[in-house]
Amino acid sequence: MIRFVLHRMAANRDITKIKDVAAKAGLSALAVSGIWNNASLRVDLKTLNALCNALNCTPGDLFEYEPDPPKGKKKS
């Protein structure tokens, strides 16, 4: 599973509010909220670029990967 970790990246830069990330990146709070809360299924490259510029990071810094559990086994 791939998850967004925008909230962590922002917190590392002393930014704790979605609206502040949105303003700094020049994005709508709605777009940032979807990423912040892991509700977005897709992210436009333009959006990723704006977030990376605003937070001085790379796209890889905004995601984390955890392998899915093997089929037939439930995650504990």
C-alpha cells in the first residue's frame, strides 16, 4: 500500500495546517486536504511539483510504501 505522508513532511517544517500548505504551494485547500488525509486516489504531477517546491522536498518524500500482506492472510 502506498500512503501520502504530506502531514509529516509539513510538520517537519513547522506547518500544521492544510490551509498553510495550500497557500504556500498555491493550491486549493481541498486538493491539499485530499492528500493530507489520504483520501486522494490520484495526484496530478503539477500538484506534486507545487508541493515539492513549497516544502523543498522530492516526490518520494511525500509517500511511504508498505507491502500488501500476502493474499489469504489478514494484516494483524
